[in-house]
Amino acid sequence: MGRRELLCMQRSIPNIDQEKAIPGTEPNETLRTFRSGEVLRPSHKNKRQVYFGQNLVCKESLSAEGKGKAIKAIAAIALVGIVFIPIGLACMAASNKVVEVVDQYETACIPENMRDNKVAYIQNPSTDKSCPRLLKVHAHMKAPIYVYYKLDKFYQNHRRYARSRSISQLGSPKMAKDTKTCSPEATANGGGPIVPCGLVAWSLFNDTYCFARGNETLAVNRQGISWRSDRGHLFGNRVYPRNFQIGALVGGGTLDPNKSLSEQEDLMVWMRTAALPAFRKLYGRIEVDLYAGDQIAVMVQNNYNTYSFGGKKALVLSTAGVLGGRSSFLGRAYLAGGIACLALALLLTLLFLLPVRAPAS
């Protein structure tokens, strides 16, 4: 056989009857029904020949149609890589334009004499939790500037925690007693239902931040920070907090009993549980520009207890780009995919072009 054959062919096939020791026609006759040239290579002269091996051995054996399909497949893979790489670079460039200022303060906001017993400090209601911080802006930040709080090692995605809420109770005052999924924060000591019930609402984040630049107070707009669907549908405008945070063990922030749940946007943002243990949530917006070199004085009220579980807290000021906040993940994913496609296209091209040794007879 020549080196350009499509299939491997074995010249000599044992055909001795194992019981009679007499040469016969089997297994050739059976093999010819599905491995002969008549079945596999109708255009070949020797249609009675039995073939073995894979259907595609080397590029020389490809028909004109097969070669065209291979070239199209390689070109398509290469085109995907060529498209993905510029998209990845554009995403990374957009992410790098986002300006962020991050201040981690969970340790710095504990007095030095209490750092060996942080839990006792944070759980003492009579202790002043005020904590002055100073942030330096390293680049021009155009308004609006988004203020986030960032938590780490807080597992909002834990199954029992995430299910500890009542969706029906949030939307209708008639469903106030629907607390069967809210354990252990379902009812108050007197037996009345807690609204909103469940561990998610009970653990509401309650650190607060006040900002100033020199003698100028920087107002934080806390309206419009939640999803419109939450304000309009999920949280009812006739549902008001009841028996909330009145137990012996207080989990987090309190709610204004005179405001409906649809007006309490910090609660709505908090109850959008995060998928990962490290997350940030929107606190508000600063509606004025900050300039490079500005020093922003922040008065933090360090109320939230992350010390019991070794969690971390940070304050984040960030601008927004065309893709939102700063994140290099999307750009890196496109770059990795593009490089992988180009590498695969190159490998297939080499396999297509390089000569292959002829199969042994």
C-alpha cells in the first residue's frame, strides 16, 4: 500500500478453522460485509479488499470535500480566537479605567486595649463605636461615585440561612403570620409574628458612613440603590416592620416601623443574598466629583459584628465603567479562550500539513 491510503489494510488474515485445521473463507467473508472497499471506499478499484484502522489517518488521504471541511473547521476556530482576544483586551481596558478606593477597617476600628477581645467590644451597647478614617483619592473620580460595604467570610449562600425568609410575608400584610420558613426568627416572645422574619433580615448590615472633604460635607444618596422589581413588587408598600429586633439577641440593624418595606432600600439590598462568601453591596452614591489628591474624612459607626466568625469589613468607593465596576475576570476569560482557540487552530494546522508515515502492511 502507498502512504496516501485512507485506511490501514492487513494483507494476511488468519482463516484456519480452529476445529478442523482446514483453511476457509472466514472471517474474510463476514468482514467484507462492513469493512470491504465496496463499503468504505466505493471509488477504489479493489473493492474486495478488507480494511482496518480509523477512517481519517492523514491529510493526504482526504478527499477534496474532506480537505475543504477541515480547512473550514480550522479557520472557524482561528476566527473565534482572533475575535475573543480583542474583546478580552477591551474588557480589561474598560475595567482598568474604573477608579476604586478601598479601606479595610474591622481591626483598625477596634481600640488597641480591646483587640484581644473584639467580640466583647462589639457586643457592648454602651461603647462608642465611632471610628474616624481618612481616605486618599489617587485619581479623578467622576460622579456618581458608588459607596459599597464589603464583607468577607460571610456565607449568605448557606442553604439554611438563604431559606430563612418568607417571600409572601414581604409582599402582603395579610400574610404576616406566614413564618413557617423563618425559623429561628419567626415569632417574638409574645407569640406575634416578626415582620420581616428570618435570619436574612435579622442579620441586616448596620455600619454607617459619613463623608467630608475639608469643610464640605459629602452627602450620600441612599435612594434608588435597590432593584426596581424589589421596590415595586417583592416588598409591599403596605407591609410595615413588626416585632423586629426586639429579642434578647440582636443580629444587626433595625428598621423604621413607620416606613413600609418598599421604602427601606437598605433591607432590599441586603436580602439579595450573595453567591460567594466575599461580596460587596451598594450603600449609596456620592453625587459630586472627587479629584486626585483629595483627602476624604470618613466617620464610620462600627456596629456590625463580624468578629464572632472572623469576618472582614471594608469600605469601597468606586466609579463605574461600561461594564460596571472593576473586575478583570471577564477580560481574562476572553483572553484565555482566544489564546486556547488560536493554539488549537495552530495544532490542527500542523497536523494537517505535516506528512504522516505510511501504515505498516
